[in-house]
Amino acid sequence: MIVFYRILINIVLLISPFIILLRIIKKKEHPSRFKEKFCFFSKKKIKNNLIWFHGASVGEILSVIPLIEKFEKDKNIHQILITSNTLSSSKIISNLGLKKTIHQFFPIDSAYFSKKFLEYWRPKIAIFIDSEIWPNMILDIKKKKIPLILLNGRINKKSFRKWKKINQTAQFLFSKFDICYPSSKESNIHLKSLGIKKNKYLGNLKFSQTEKEENQISIKQKKFFRSKNIWCASSTHNSEEILIGTAHKKLKKKYKNLITIIIPRHIERTTVIINQLEELNLNVHCHSYGDQIKKNTDIYLVDAYGKTKSFYRICKIVFLGGSIIRHGGQNPLEPAKYGCKILHGPHVWNFGEIYQLLKEYNVSSKVNNIDQLIKQTNKDFNKKGNSLKIKTKIKSIGDKILNSTFKEIKSFIK
């Protein structure tokens, strides 16, 4: 199976210039930094201790930022490398103002590039986040005897069934990790079955919180939103914006000064979303237009990455996307940290245990269709919130998980 994978990767490598060009045209790839994927690095390695974190995209990277902030204060760590695969994640990291931390794009997983990458960066430890499995890189890490950790490891039922179909390969690859810190009890069981030799469940690192509290909303915007009834639909996927727009129209019959904030999962869909909402006769204002918001605005569309926290601070109610459609849901912890009441669809298997916990605290509610969404939103508009209680509880859980994880990885580095 590994031989077949290597043949496939080499085929991908041959056609990669065309793939990269197409991604640049679609604004999914950086026009110059794409070269990092071919091991032409734009940042320099300093000679002393470097630790390396790798995550696929925005969600995975954000989950380890509180941990990285703690390592930034550690005098024994001189440089922190973060790699990811997506342009959106690189933009978020550049806005965090981390001093020791640099970002590079993860190289194409060919045997040649993985060796070249490791030879250049020479990390003291490699930490893969969530469910990132790259065979060539993993095998070369072990050849160089670099400690390899799977952090916040997550394997849902769907992924588990796929891995089980190639069980021998799974056992071979997962056994290469020195230790795994699973994100849930379900993932813990799955990862053991797939060949992880040493597991230690500390809790989901996504409960932890960053020390940085950036505000991306101007005073003028704050004043505008303060005078309105607002709710937010975040991490929305294709077709969910139409549902939210329709819900807005029905809710506005009761709340005349209603503003609905939509934060799409992929901002490159902005033009499509605007067209869909305007077909519903809704007035759309994009975040990129500036703070001159018209009084007749219906939808405030956040067409920029890294702004969600600012809007969670001012919202009482957040609908999380990827849940009405069969996507598996998005992580509800970030809005919960800000004391928001969370609404979601029936398809949240990616974060089942977290949603179950939030349900027990009466933080989240499931809606199966647009009528239930409207009914629950209306109910939450008129309900007295318990945001401080929610925030305190989430912070307590997050701090415990963060401190335990930091101590574990520190001991590994020593």
C-alpha cells in the first residue's frame, strides 16, 4: 500500500504545476509562497532548539495557539515552526504577532521533499495535530529518530471505517507515533484499534483559550450593532446561507431592527453568497466595505479570516454551520468561550462529545429545519442569558487541559 501511495504522490508531483496554477487563479494559493511546498523556504532556521507543529488548516492551527503561546515564553525553545496546507491558516498566523513562531506551507509528501524538509529544519520534536497522516514524512521522521506526537488526535466513525479497510497500512503508520493525546474518548478507542501504542487522554485542547484578545470591530461598527437585534451564523457552507437568509426574512417580521451576521467557512465563496442573498431581496454589507453601514442592511457578511472572535463577543446567539448539511459540524467551543447560546443542525458527529457536554450545560440546542431554527432563535432572543457562567466553566476546563498538555510535551522534549 505504501508503494502504491508513493507512485500516486509522484504522479501528483508531475502535475502539481497545473494544480498550483489553478489554485492561484482561484486565490487558494499564495502567488509566491507556494514554492515552500517544493522546499524553497521563505524563512530561516536558527541553529538552536526548534519544535514543529503541523495542522491541516485553520481549525487545527487555532486549537494549538494557546499551547504555542506557552512555548513562546519557554527560554529553552528558540524557534517554533508551524506548517499547514491552506492559505487561510497562514493569514491567521501572520496576524497573531508571535515572536518565536514562523509559518511555512507543508511540503508535498514525496520521499525527496520530506527528507529535504527535515534536513533543513531539524526539529527536536514533531507534533501532528488532529488527524494529519502523511506516510513519507512520518517514516522519515522515525528514520531520524525525532519524537513524533499526535496531538488532539481525532478519528471519527467515518474515518475509522475507511482506515479499517486498509488495516495493515493503518497499523504500520499509526504505530510510528511515540504517543497520542486523543481529543475524545471515542477517538481514543479508534486510535488504539488503529495501532497507536501509547495513548493518554487529557481532554480536547480546543477548550483552551488564547491570551490574545484582538478586537476587529471599529467603535462605529460597535455603536451600529448595539442599536440592533443581532445574531450570527458562523462557519456556514454552501446552501446554509440561503437557509439563514430565509430565516432572517421571517424573523424580521417581528424584529424590525434585525441584523444577521454571516461568517462563511470559505470566504472565496463571497460573490456566490452575495448573489444568493440578493436573490432573496436582502441588503448585504461586507466587512471589507468598511464601517459605513447602511441603515437598511439585512446581512453583515464577514468576508475576511480571523474575525470570528470579535463578532462572538457582541452576539448572544450563534448558529454553527456544516450541521444542517451532512458535513459533520464545526467546533462549537469558540463561541461557547464567549458565552454565546449555540444552535446547530442534526449532523455534528465531528464534535459529538463536545456538543453533548454543551447540551448538559444548556449551552446548545439542536434544530432540524428552518422552522425550528426560527422558533429557537426567537426563544433565545427573549431569554435571559447566563454567558458569564458559561465562560467561567469553559475557561476552567480549558486551563486544566492546556496546562496538562504543556507539561506532557515539555517532558518529551527533555
